[in-house]
Amino acid sequence: QKEVEQNSGPLSVPEGAIASLNCTYSDRGSQSFFWYRQYSGKSPELIMFIYSNGDKEDGRFTAQLNKASQYVSLLIRDSQPSDSATYLCAVTKTSYDKVIFGPGTSLSVIP
Amino acid sequence: DAGVTQSPTHLIKTRGQQVTLRCSPKSGHDTVSWYQQALGQGPQFIFQYYEEEERQRGNFPDRFSGHQFPNYSSELNVNALLLGDSALYLCASSLRATSSYNEQFFGPGTRLTVL
């Protein structure tokens, strides 16, 4: 079992729709969870992090965490073509531990 | 506020050669982590440096080594290059001293091609 797994994608959604990205992790000791956006040929950009069960909203983005189910998700409301990118889920156990990344999910927003 | 910088941007080497990649962390950050990202995959953790010492190491052979300097900048060295070492090498910086959540910020990366 891989440490962090994500939908393989690609995921295609029409402009204005809600994009839902999912991630599961294997280590129950994981404490912090991150979503990074990576445009083709560029480096990852941190867009959200969450550490408590429940929802965290930032603009059009909502991160959801369920530690009991070892599941974290990212919702993107009112999807825009500029949201087309690969989304990477990452987890870590402590503030100084290594960060483990999933393989990423490619999102394409169709105008 | 200067972000994370890396050099060089691109590099082409041949098998068996050695390479050194460089990273300057975001202003105020004290920890540097290095990742290897192959095409179509997520970043794979190589190692992390804090207070000039290697603190964590991923599943990479000893051919991969690093260093952190007193000004927090860091180098990644790879010896005896293999074709499979071709990848995007990412440096990420974070603030270990006070951060509770280990948010990491990435540099633009170095694209290494081994021929």
C-alpha cells in the first residue's frame, strides 16, 4: 500500500462546476495535510493546508479532512480554465518530519 | 521578500558524471528539503537539512549527498549519474523553529537530463 494515494485522473470538469479531488493516506500518525497545485513544467505551489478534522475554506477552495477514514479532499468551486493543473496531496507527521507526496491528479477545466 | 531560488535551471550531464545543485531558502526559513520528481509522478523526498545536519533521509542511495551552509543555503550532490537520475530536482524551504505545521515552499527546480 502506498503511503499517499490519489485519483489517477485525468479529471475533466466544465467551467463553473465543482471539481472534487480525493486523497487517502496510510499512516494514522499523520498530522498535517497539504494541497499543492503544479502547472506543467513548474514547481508545486502550496494552496491549502489542514490539520483538524472538518472543513477549511479559502476563497473558492475547501479542504476536508477525516482522520478516522484517513481521507482528505479538495473542492474547487466555480472552476476556471486557469485551475487546470496537477494537484498534489501531501502529508507529514510532525512540524519537522519529511513530507510525503501522492502521485497527483491532473485536472482539466473545459471552457 | 525573496522566495526560494535554485540554480542552475537546466543541466545536461552524461552517465558517470557528478552534479551539484544549489538552493537558497526563502528569507527567514531555516530548513531545506530536497525532492526528486520524475515525469508524471509526485515529488519523492531525498533528504532534509536543518542546522547544517541531515535530519531525515528518504529511500535514496548514498550517491545522493548534501550540505547546508551557515546561511541556510544548501547543495545537493549526485555522483556516478545514471540515466534514471534524469528528473526535476526541487528544493523546498520551511521554518522549523516556530512552525507547527511544516508548510514548505518550493523553488523553481533544476531540470537534470542524463544522457
